[in-house]
Amino acid sequence: MSEVKISAEPRTEFGKGGARRTRRAGKVPAVLYGHGEKPQHIALPAREFAAAIRHGGLNQVFTIDIVGGSGTTLALPKAIQRDPIKDTYEHVDLIIVKRGEKVQVDVPVTFTGEADRNTLLVTESTTLAVVAEAMHLPSGFEVSIEGLEAGAQITAADVTLPQGTELAVEPDFVLAIVSQAQTAEQLEGDTGEATEAAAAETEAAEGGEAAVEESAS
């Protein structure tokens, strides 16, 4: 993954009001920190930032050029706040990285193929924590579940890692489990049992009310 160059402006307004004005101006409020540097409050162009994340994923590395600054800085999104309704970015925390430095990131995992018939895939985690060189971060992993039978587990050890990338979790960390799907007969049986249980509860409640009324009379 190559870095994306992006310009930024220093931010002088803070708090909720300042953040709203920054967003109305088509920019994303952000904080740049790390490597012993004093945190810098900056504003990123919203459209360019969104395009970079859409193309490179949440682990996209940026070369940030701050207006009035002395040079560029390499940075990686550490935390992103997003408005799910407006589909806009509310705030970004960026951590400074260096070329050759290894960092820990969460990489999305996608499951491909189809497991055995009458099974369901129960996903335990949609990301995998790995350690890799900052300028060579994987954008995503694919794991095949083709033909897996009920009871099978997909663990971190099943993920093929690119050279230079290491697991940040134990190899037996479970990503997904293939479970047995219920048959139509089992579903009907469960529905029938639930109906009987509900009827029994209703009958017991009515019996209790009748006893109370009889006692009162």
C-alpha cells in the first residue's frame, strides 16, 4: 500500500462549535500525534480523505503536508469517528509513523466460498490484529471456507500472511465457526415447544388469578 499525499490546515478553533464549523467548511477535524511530538490540531479536506479511505482502507498511510509547516509527516489513522447516518467523517486521530517502523493494525477479514450443506457461518471477528512495516500494511485478508463441515473453526493460523507480517494474536484466535443449521423439522419443533410453553404460562397465570379471586370472596 503506497502513501497518499494530502494537505492539511492548522486548526485554531476547538470544541464542538469549532468542529462543526470545520465540517461545514468541507474539512475533517483531526489530531496528529506520536513519536514524542506535541499533538497538532489540523483540518483535512473531507472529500480527499474519504476517497483515500475508500480506496486504501482504514489502514491507509498518509503523507501530510501542513500549510505553513516545515515539511511532510507520515501518519496512520488510529481512530476514526464516523456519522453512520450522514456517512461523513466526524473526527480522526492520526499517529505519526516512520519508514521501516513496525506497527500493529486491525486488518479486515473476508470469508469466501461456501461451507458444507446445512451449515451456518458464525463470525466471531471481522478483523485480525497483525504487526507489519508501516509502509507495507495489508489492506485485507481472504480466508476460504469452501466445503468446511459443521464444527470447523477458522482461526488466525488459517490466514495466509504476506512476507514481513506477523500475528499480533495467538494462532488459535477464533475468527469464525461453522455450525450446523437447523432443519425445517427442528424449526417447527422449536416453534411448537415455544407455543406450548407460552400456553402453559398463560394457563398458570389464569389459575393463579382465579385462586386469588376465590380467596378474596
